[in-house]
Amino acid sequence: MARYIFITGGVVSSLGKGLMAASLAALLQARGYKVRIRKFDPYLNVDPGTMSPYQHGEVYVTDDGAETDLDLGHYERFTGVAAHQSDNVTSGRIYQQIIARERRGDYLGATVQVIPHVTDAIKAFALADTDDLDFVLCEIGGTVGDIESLPFIEAIRQLKNEMGRGQSISVHVTLVPYISAAGELKTKPTQHSVRELAALGVQPDVLVCRCEQPLPEGERAKIALFCNVRKEAVIPALDASSIYAVPLQYHGQGLDSEVLRAFGIEPGELPKLDRWSTIMERLSNPEGEVTIGVVGKYVGLPDAYKSLHEALVHGGIANRVKVNVRWLDAELFERDEATIASQLEPMHAILVPGGFGERGSEGKIASVRFARERQVPFFGICLGMQMACVEAARDQGIDKASTTEFGATEEPVVGLITEWMSEKGLEKREAGGDLGGTMRLGAYPAKLAGNSVVASIYGGTEISERHRHRYEVNTHYRDVLERGGLVVSGTSPDETLPEIVERPDHPWFVGVQFHPELKSKPFDPHPLFASFIEAAVRQSRLV
């Protein structure tokens, strides 16, 4: 039976519970254990698919088509274990299922309540599909004390009792603030947070204390005394130079050893952390650097492009260079040519990422044109690929080329797809239907032209990549695009949907309908990002 690690947070949000969970899982994995990480989100949205990136950061998509919290991206990047739809659940999804069952009469007239019905549903989610695992890490979003998280805390309290001793532990991530005027770290917020969690029936076994200054031994002992844990189980967590240094840092503070001891397991041999040391050696000692201009509409919040940023870093790891990302607001490029030139000329490569809506679209098209005309490496992802196709059509004289996503158009180079084939068979959507969960989501296969640039990058002609979009490039414009030099080099297996476009006569110009950043990992960089950064390195030598 799998052992469970329940992870909560206190005092303030954004303490890095997701990174801690991912790092701990990676450390346990390095010791030879099989792990899986799950995320409980207390908000009432069914999933984050319809939420603004400014509200919740990026939406991470799994192979099986789930729109999930961005923390699942950390989980995959740190462990290499593919996340599933069953690894992220929200209060909204749980209540939706319970209400649907109540309407069907499944509860046989019983009064439906938070306890036991909601807590039972949470427990069922936590326990599902864990037979072949050694450890399941369950991160609870939000902060202890939030009203919306109370059913989740109650559910883990019940689970800990039902599982018995040695089958589950609690790890609480908290803040130890530094008061500069007093020159002291203050432990009282941590004490209050642990007391509140204990009052709900969950006593932490391990405390992870985020702090800006080193935690003195006296303060560590004080936290242990007042919070009823071993001193060794109070783990200091200072800011790291890179998120990929966090597993090594937590191991140095004894996190993985204390977690195992809390289960009554002797830590034994040290974990094999060579790949993390190699990653940090490359990040700490780059042989050069490149600057990538990312022209998007959500650049005010880098978390909106979290996986994209990390994939660019991974491309730098593959090429032993530091990647400097410049977040450029696409709307600024809609003013004049001088702004475009001044912003993009210093860039060694340009990337236009995915997004939704018309705002900033002309700026993205202008960025594509700059990259094409100036021979600067270009990477277009999802909407970025579509804007590359619109720009190519306009260059061929179709001045009104556009996408139906922005409204009715005489030249729909990009249009809404209402049906497509998947492993489930024919899938359909209605133009005026709900937004949530109606996109082409998850992993789909594609085939590449054997003589294409992308086939040489992938090292093959059959790939599978993750999608998240409603609109597709219209194949009726394929001949026009290819006359202008923009070649469709990858399609769906039935050749009805363009998946990749490229310009073979350009130093590096690739547009993809899918999101390759979702499958990139620091120890296994995605080939497209590795190749893109390699092209940026070549460009830096020409400047």
C-alpha cells in the first residue's frame, strides 16, 4: 500500500509548496522509490481552463487532456512522471460530481453534506490508482485558515486516522519572516499556523520554514519546542539561485531523510543526485549567453508562461549557455516600426507564444514579419504559429488575411475547428458552446515530412505533442502559404490539420500548433527548444 505525504501551507500563500513537493518527490525518486504527486485546489472553478492567466498563471495540460494547475508542470519537470487528469482536483469539480449524483438520486434521498459526502469524494480522489506506488504526495492549495480549504483538511485528517500509523505524514510549509528593523527572524507566525492546523486535527510531522536569512539553531529549537516536532524535522528553506537547485538544497538540509524517518524508515544509502548536480553545473558555468524576445500579451505575469520560460532554460542547459528572456508586450509593437526595431534588434531570437483573443495580435504579426525579413530565428507556438500563417498570407497579397477567432473575416486563414478525430473517435464542438473543456486538449499524434527541418530536429517522422486550442490553420490556404516559402511540414495523421510550418530557406523559422514546452524537462530538454537556442547561439555570433 502506498504511503501518503500531505503537504499544507501556512501564514501566507506563494511559499513554494509546489516546488517543495516536486523536490521531495525527486529526492525520494532518487532513492529508488516510485512516486506520484497530486494537487487539491480549493477554488470553485471546475478547472483553471477558463481562468485568466493573470489570476492563476499558466494552465498546464496533461497527455490525457486535463487542464490543470501550473504546479503539475513542476511535478512533471522534476520527476519525469507524466501527470494525469486524476492528479488535480478542485472544489468545483468535486461539488459538480456530487450535485450530479444527487440529481440522479444516487444518494437515495439522504441529506447531502460536507461530511461525509464531500470529504468522501476528496478521499476517493486521493486514493485512486495508487497500487503500484511507494509514495503519493498530496499538495493542498491555499493557506491553512482559508474557509474553502477546510473540507480538504478534514479529509486528510480522516485519511490519516483510517490509514493508521506509519502510512501517512503531514508536511507543513510556513514562513519565518525577517524583521529588518529588529534584525530578527520571528517564529510566532509559524507557531500560530501550526496551532491552527493542529486545532483542525492535523499535527505536522515535518516543518519546512521559508526564510530570507539563515535560521539560527536557537530559533530552530524554539520552533520545534512550540510546534511539537523534532528539531531535525524543522527544515530551513532559503531562496535558491535556481529552482533546479532546490532538490539539492532540501537534501542538504535533510528533508528527505526526515520524511523517511517520520515513516519509520531508515534513510539508508544517499540518493543518486548526479543529474541535478550536472544541471546546476551547467547553469552555474555557462559558456555563453543569448537573449530571447518573447512577444506576448500576458507578459506582466511571467507565471502565465511558466512552462515556456523553463523550456527555454532547458534549451540553454542543452547548449551550455545562459538564456536571458525579455518579456515584450505585443501591444507596444502596434504603434510604429521604430518601436519594433528598437525592441527586437537586440534579440538573438524571437518567440511568439500561445494566447487567446485579438489584443496584441497585430504586434505579434509585426514580430513575425521582423523575424522573417531580418533572418532572425523565430519560434511560433499555437497562436504564434497561426499569426505566422496570417503574416505569410498577407505577404502574398491577401491583405485581409485573419482568423475567425477575432471575428468574421473574408480571408479565414485560421478558423474554428468543430470536429476532429482522436483516440476516442470523432469529437465535436459547437461554435457557441461552453468555453471550459471544449478545446482540442491533450496529446495527439502528428507525422512529419521526411525531408523537413523539424524531422531532422526530432530525429524521426512520427511524434506526439500536447494541444490546447480551438482554432486551426485552414488547409485551403496551404498552396498560397507554400508559394511564399512557408511550408507545412507536419500534419495530423489524416493530413486534415496542419501541425507544423517552417521556412527551409530561413536560419530557423518554425511554427507549431501544439505546446512543446509542456513536455520539456531540465534533464531531457525538448528537441525544438534545444534546436531553437542553438540557432540563437549562432545568431549571437553574427551580431
